[in-house]
Amino acid sequence: MKIAILGTGHMGLWLIKEMSLHHQICVFDSDKTKTKKIRNINVLKDYAGLKKSKPELLINTVSLKNTVEAFMSAIPYLSSQCLLADMASVKGRIPEFYRSSGFSYVSIHPMFGPTFANVEDMAEENVILIKESATKGKLFFRDFFARLKLNIFECSFEEHDRTIAYSLTLPFASSMVFAACMKTSAVPGSTFKKHRDIARGLLSEDNFLLSEILFNPHSLPQLEKVSSMLEFLKHVIREKDEEEAHKFFQRLRENIKVEP
């Protein structure tokens, strides 16, 4: 298949590497410094180059704030039969764009960052396919992700953004607060080291990806729950209420299904 990839960040470069093994790839990035090191791939000088390349699938991996604009810049040079695809971590206004575009589309969210995940063994990594996507697009990406042994889930646009606020905003915020409170001096202990490693992995991701997750419109209610729980925990600690602390620990164990 002829595939065009917009954006050469971590996700774009990973897709180029994986898809170029089986497909004819061209790529465009408005930041020319990012494409200088790309070899053996057709690098387009501008969006107009899409007209000559005639992609059957256009995969948009640019940052969320530029996703719709990148699609709109590309569309004048695409065949009406070209399938549009996005990898956005928060769908936001993308569904509205798709509905008005007149193009078939497939919306995906790989639930991993190529800089943090073990891309050589992805059997424990997950990806979400949006239910409203075109059947042709879902079949293509199901085949692609199955080859990589990724676990595939389906949900609607609305379900996706609500799920992301719960599954990513909470751990992202926790790791960021941990990193904000860290001192540069080394601290012994495996628990501290594990949390530090998680924070390092998270913060190795692109700033735009991190802000996309936090600015999800469903994120704030989740963070307000965190604030509420922290205030409760502070109260228990302040009062040295051991009975209440033990009840709290038990609720936590029930939530994550673990025995003491």
C-alpha cells in the first residue's frame, strides 16, 4: 500500500520503521531539521508532494493542536479515495473534522510511547481502535498491530477520551508530582528507584504528548479526585488516626485486588 506519514516525532519515526518493511512510504514534516536523517524514504518538500505520491492511506502523527490543520493542508492534494488516519492521544475536535471531511477515516491510539515501550517485544502493550472508524481502516490496522502482537481494544470517540483521562491522566499526574518533589541526591531503596524510573520514562516523552493528555477535557475531574484523596490522607496523618488509616489501606487493596 502507498502510505504517507505526516510528522516525524517518536510515533512517526516508529511507524516509518515498521511500515516501510511492507509498504511504500513517503513522509512530510514542516520542520525540515527532523527529516534530514531519514534515509531510503521519500521525504516530501511540501504538502503538494502528496499529489504525485498518491497515497492510499494518510497517517497523521503531528501534535494534537496541529492535527486538524495538517489534515486540512493535505486534503487538497489527496484522492477522494484516500483513507485518513490519526494517532492522537486525545480525540477532542477530530471526530467533528472527520464527519465534515467527506473522507473515510480510521482513528487509533497506541497506548504506549515508542521511547518508553520495548518495541522489540510489544506483547504487553495495548492499542485502541475507534469504533466509528471505516471497516477497511480497522482491518488494515488490526493486521498491522496483530503482526506486532499488540493487544487491541475498541471503543467510541467519547469512551476513548473518558478512558484516557482515567488511565493516563492519573498516573501521569502522580509521576509528575513525584518528580517535582524529588531532590537530585540519590536515595537508597527499590521503591523509590521504581517510581523514579517510571517518572524518567514518562518525561522522556514529547512535551506536546504530555500536555495533550493533561489538557483532555475529562482530566480535571480526575485530578480533583486526587486532590480530595490527598486531603483525606493528610487529615489521617495529621490526626494519627491508625484505625482510619487501616480502613483506608484495606479499601486500596480492594481497589487493586491485592492481599496484605
